[in-house]
Amino acid sequence: MTIQVKNGLCILGSDLVKTDVLIDGGRFAALGQNLPGADVTLDAAGAYVAPGFVDVHVHGGGGRDFMEATPEAFRAATEHHLTHGTTALVPTAVSAPLADLERFLAACRAAMSSGSIRARILGAHLEGPYLSKHKAGAHNPAYLKDPDPAEYGKLVADHPCLLRMTAAPELAGAFALGEHLRRHGVNASCGHSDASAQTVMAACDHGFSSVTHLYNAMSQAGERDGRKQGGVVEAALLDDRLYAEIIADLRHVPAELVWLGYKNKGREKLVAVSDCLSPAGMEAGRYRLGDAEHGIQVDVREAAFVAGTDKLAGSIVASDQLLQNLIAIGIPIVDAVWMLTKAPAALLGKSDSVGSIRIGGSADLVVFDETGAVRHVVCQGVVIR
């Protein structure tokens, strides 16, 4: 099938180009004016045409959690995000017993080759269990522990879909974990950590290359060991080797801190993520983060909170809302799109397959207006909306 997207302002990296886009056989076939006719025509009507969004940290959506580890849960959650412009994503697990994590990874690998899932699943993200109990956030403290070489070695060896792991670099054995992950092409990310800035910077020499949800569940400047020291926040902002996730829902991170991250990291190293939970798209009420047996309960009101508290859990927004928020606070549109496309693709080492509109590449794109509201989504050459 051929698809033509006409009359759009196409975002090609740093450039805005008035051009039509031709898709053939699921791939970008041509850019330009007066292109051949197509089976399906989408009129952008002057709106922006951008690469499909890439979300590297997402727990669920549409009422389903990826840790349910069923085809139905993966299908429902990915479909929710796909309709909001996320054409590629990395399903994310919370801390849990090893058996639960292995079920999640097996389900993720199966979903990656499933013909019934329309979004592109890039691999899996284990957020834990090697996290600090002092910065547990919405993770169940019962399952937090120091890195175990036998355990993580088995996870990496048995589950090639493992793409990312979040760990606290101050834990005993964390540097060895980072080195092991780097050797096997897995992104090691500092998160849920009470580390000093010096420890985080040292972790960069031992395989760690990003931080998980900047400003959230991490240490910052304060007094320790009888003197003032920086924390994970300061290391992330200062060390150019580190990518930094940011939950741009304007609740986990207010506008001024988004700007601080943007001014320090730039669009190239600031990665907008949803950290979205299963209740996204659902009514207010009580839901679960993680599986039914070992997860925790969350209350959804205007946001998601650990049940019975005012402590934020993950978000309940998708990538289109992140884009709208970034635009609304004054981030240039081209840079906001970069943070949702090229930056996450680079973090994952997937720049050749996602995050850009290029001839021969997979036809994943989003059409949105000047506010960031999504009008059309195409994924792998299929019109989603």
C-alpha cells in the first residue's frame, strides 16, 4: 500500500521543510512536491509532520500493565500509546521477584514478534530491582537489593530483548553490573539512587550512560559526611556523558526544572519520557502498578499517587501530552520533537531504525498542530488515525 502525506511542514532533524511524504511498502519512499498518486492520502493542511515518538520508559496504559505479561496486556497498552503518537516504545517493569521479571521479559520478546501488535516494541526496560531503599519511590521496598551477578547474568543471557536497566550506582556491585550491561549492549541508567555526584560520575566509567527520570527518586545537593555535596541531579546536569530522562508532565517536573534540564543537557541529551502507568486513559480510581501479586496500588485523581498518600507514582499521560507541555512552556517545536524522537533513539543506539524521517526508513510518523495536538499517526506504513 502507498500513502501520501500532503501539505505538511516536515520536521527533518533541525530543518522545517514544506514537502509531501510518500510511503510505499511500509517505508519512506520519497519527499518532495508533485509526488506520484497513492492509495491513501492524508492532508496535513499545513500542520507539522514529525517522526513517530519514541518512549523509552513506559509501564502501561489503557488499563493494562506490561507486567501482567500477557499478549492482551501488551496489545492494549501499546495500542493506547500508539493512538497518541508513540510508534516505538520500551515496555518497563518495576521491581519484583526474579520469576516475575523473567515472565515479563519472555512476554516482551513474544510481543516483539507478534503480528497482532501494531506499535514497534524495541526491547524491555527493567527498572530495578537493584535500587536504593532510600529512594524507592513507587517500588515495593521488599524487592529492592544489591546487584547479584548470577541473577543479572542470567537475565542478560536468557533474554536478548533486555535493552535497558535502571540501577542505583552506589550499591555494592553496581559498577560491575554497569560494566556487564555495557559489554552486552544494554543501557545502564542511574536511578532511584541516593548516590553522590562523584559516585555517579565514576559510574560513567563503568558502563552507566543515562539517568532515569531526572529530579525524581534521586539525590540532590545537600550535606553528607559532614560537607556539602552534589547528588544525582547535579551529576546528570553537569556530565556531558549522561543522557537524562525527564517526565515532562509538569507535575513530576515543573516548567522551571524542565528548562533547567533543557539548558544544561540540550535537546541531544534530554529524553522526554512518559513513565506512564496502566490507568492512562481510564477513569479516576484505584489501580495497580506491577503484577497482581507483587505490585503496589495507586490512586488516580488528577495524577497517579501511591495508594492512600500524596506521593506521586508514574504519570498518566502519553507522548502527545509531553509534546504539548514542552511547546506550552516555550521549548521550540523542533527541539521538543527531537527530545521525543532523535534523543531517545540515540540513547538506545537505534538511530538507524527509529526517530527520524529518512528515505528507506520505517514509515513511522505523526501529524500534529501548532499546540502539539495529534491529528494523524502512521506506524510501519499503517495508518493508525
